[in-house]
Amino acid sequence: MYHLCLVTDFFYPEIGGVQTHVQDLAMTALKNGYDVSIITTVGRKFSVEYIDALKIVRVPFPKYSGFVGIAGLESKYKKIMSRLKPDIVHAHHAFSPSGIIAGKAAKSLGIPAVLTNHSIPVGYEAFRRIWHYISNWLSTIPALKNLRKYDAAIAVSKPAAEFLKYFYSGHIRIVPPPIDYDIFNINVKKSEVGFDESEKIVLYVGRLEFKKGIEFAIYAFRIVAKVMPEAKLVIIGPDETPYAWHLKKLVEVWGLKRKVIFLGKVSKEKLCKYYVASDIFIFPSYGGESFGIV
């Protein structure tokens, strides 16, 4: 059986686009007869666990640590890969510790390695010329030269591929995030998600953080609500952060508590129902989105 090993700094129980991408890719590969394992730095202690036939090896390491301690992580990955003996390693997110060193670790063991880049920096679209000079300088950093060791590279969008070219000289294939459309092929009444059929639902899904532009969306919805009283703004995503508290205070100050609903985390089944029941989906990010999976 062909063994695929996915390596990532972004995985459940965290919530996000890369996490969803990796999970869906793993489960699809399992359905198609592959043996699949995941090595991730998400976790409080070293552990090995299973979700059905999916093997997950957790190696705690701070994803935003830069290059500090990255050599130690590489050594751990070599040991784990030598035991797992995968036929191919597929790392996700080029500019996090796992993405930087997984290819080097795999190649040292003679294992083919593929990299998928999911991101572009905030401001890249507006300031390409500035990022051109910054990226040329970053590409000279020894740790980032490890990205050249991958046998193949994928990007989820054209901007993500364009940015990765500063660090990877080979051909970069563009493969958008996988989506299982069948899960949205359902009939849902608005009453099933707690709304009247006459109400218009504006939906936001994602993490509640500054770059997502949610306060701008709320401000815009404030105008919409004046001319369309039946409109409701539904915000789905983890809401236990200081930024989420700030957003809720905005809603309170602007008198929108009955019209803006924070649902926090919801199950995948319920999320699909909200997608189907909603009238409009908004994606108000300020930047840094290469292909938002939502």
C-alpha cells in the first residue's frame, strides 16, 4: 500500500484553512486506498493517535518561533520518518518550521518530498515591488534555502505560486484547495438554523483576527441594516479572543446586538447548513489571503 505522509504546523484541534485542507486531503487519500500519516507540531506533548485509519504523530514545537531550534525539529522529523517509512512526504505551508525543514529531512532519507504553499504575506498584493526586494533578501537566508530541496512544489493560487518563486526555482503547479461539494448538496430551511424565512442572512466564516477585516464588515452591515431591517449578520469562528471581545463591543456600541450573531465554533454538519441557508457570503480580509478555503 502506498504510504503518504503529510507534514504540517497547522492541524486540528486548531481551526483554519490549512487545517481543513490537510484533513480533507488525508481523508480523501484514505478513501482512495492510501496509507496516510500526519506529522504535526500541534499538541502539548509528544503523542501518537489515530482517527480511524489515519495515524497522527504530534511533535510539539512553536510554529511562530522563526528559525530558533529548527535543527532540533529536523532531527526529530528524521527519526519519525525513518520509522514511518513513507513513500512520499507532502509538507504544507512553505514558511513555517515544518515546511522549511521537512523536505530536507525527507531527502536525507531518500524519500521524495512535495511542498504546498498556502500563503502570501499581508500587503503583498498592494506592495509587490517592496515585497520583491524583501523576498530577494529573505531567499538568501540559509534556512529558507531548504525550500529548494523539494522535488516538486504546489501553490493553492497564482499569487501563492508567484511568491514561492523567490524561494523555489522549479516548476510550481497551481492546485486550488480541495472541496467536497457533495456535503453542500442539501435542502435547508432558514428555520433549521434559527431564522425566519423572511430574514436575509449575511454569513462570515473564519478565524476572528485583525487581518480578516471583520470590523469593516460590521461597519458596512450597520449601513445595510438601516435600509434592510430583515438582514442578519452571522459570524462563525472561534470567539474566545481579545479581538473577538473588541468586535462584540463594537456591535454593542453600534446597537446591532439583535442583528449580529456570534456563533463561535460549530460542527461541520451545522456549518454546511448555514452556508446553504444564507443569502450572501462575505470575505472582508484586508490581505494575506492566497485562496481562502471558506
